[in-house]
Amino acid sequence: MKILVSGATGFVGRHLVSALLANGCQVRAVARNAEAAQGLPWINAVEFVAADIHAVDLDIAALTDGVDALAHLAWPGLPNYQALFHFEHNLMADYRFIKGVVEAGVSQVLVTGTCFEYGMQSGPLSEATAPQPSNPYGLAKNTLRLFLEALQHERPFTLQWARLFYLYGAGQNPNSLLASLDRAIESGEAQFNMSAGEQLRDYLPIETAAAYLAKVLQHRAFDGVINCSSGRPISVRALVEQRLRERNASITLNLGHYGYATHEPMAFWGVAERLQQLTGAEHGA
């Protein structure tokens, strides 16, 4: 099976490429910046193409030649979730690219969505929960899904929509919670500023999430939405304290230094039963 991976050098993409190769897949990896691919462990094991998938003169036929499926991860501008460019630019540019891929004959498309499609709803969120996006990023992603579902009626293809929850690991945004904590530990800082940490979230190691996505791609007949989540809520404070134990660090947590984010509910997590059924994942893995 040959997979075209867009956004291959991004946080999720670089790990998904590794997972696909581990599963015996061939990979054509696409990213805008060839320099970002240098040094990645898989660079000599894939067919790498430096291209801007949003470019109007992109040769989609050549890019998709011999490809069985598209794993579409590219989405510029994160983690700025509030910016209007998510739907003013990315939404239609993504739709045009994916439509072109389908029209070129690729019959299976996996797209990474986001837990922000659920908006400010609290508690356990299943794929049957109606989306209520409350920021531009979530709105753009959910609208892209609706556009692609409409396209399916005109030109049938398999659409696998994987809603990512909170991922962490190598290559993550350096300003994200655990990356900031690691940096504070390594710098020998006496304390770490954070919120009170009472909010409940759904966290997955990036390697685990990438392995799940790779397995979903191998279920070629699966069509629909799937939560890429642990299915197990954990408080932000508990997550931070867990990392401190893992690193045997004694840094003091300055709880309550920051307020809570206004674009997220206090407690939400993904229902992972569909993911477990499809991939054989263990609950709470």
C-alpha cells in the first residue's frame, strides 16, 4: 500500500510516516520545506517531494501517481486557533487540493480533524456528538469535513476523518505544556508557572496516535469520523506531576499563575470505543 502523506515533516506527519513504514507501507512524503525533512530518520526510506499543496499550479496528477491513499495532515498556522485565515484561506485551499486528489483517482482519504470541532461541550464526546465549533480553527476543520462529505455524493471515495485530541511528544510545539515543562526542568528553574491544573483533558503520546492513524489507513473500507483519543480523562495537574515523576524532577509547580483558556471547556475527553474496535487499541492506552 502506497500512502501520500501531506505535512510529512510536521509534528504528526513525521511520526505517521515512521508508523506507516513500520507497517510495511510505501510512503510519498510531501512538505513545503525540503530542509525540514533533512535529518528525519525516515528520509532515505521514502519518496520525498518538496511542494506547496495549496499552490494553484501544483501537478496533482504527478503527485498522486501510483498512490493508494492520501493522509492529509498539512494545515498551516497552528497553534493560532483564533485566526480567521483558517477559513479565509486554509479551508478552500485544502478542499481544492483534496478534491483534486480524488479526481486524480485516489479512492481513500484520511484527514486529521480536531477535538475543537466539538466546541465548548463538556464531558465525554463521542463521534455521534453534534459538532459545535467555537473557534475559527474548529469551524474550518468541521466545514472542510462537510464539504468533503458533499463531494462524496458527486464522486464517491472513502473519507476517514480522525479527530485529534491532545498529543504530546518529540516535535511538538515548543510552547505547549509538557515541552515548556521539560525546558524549565532542563534549565534548572526553581518553579514552573501554570494554571491551577484542574481542567480534565484527553492526552495521547504522539507515537501512539500515529500508530492508530496508520492502522485506520489499513482499514480501507472504513468511512466516517473517528476520535483519535485515549478515552480517559486526566487533569492537567496530574499530567504535569506524572512527567515530574518520570523525570525525577523536583521543580515547584506555581499553580494558578495562569488563568484557564476561554476557548476550551473545563472538562472534556474523547469516547474511544470506535477507535478501539477498529485498531484493537486497549481502553485508556
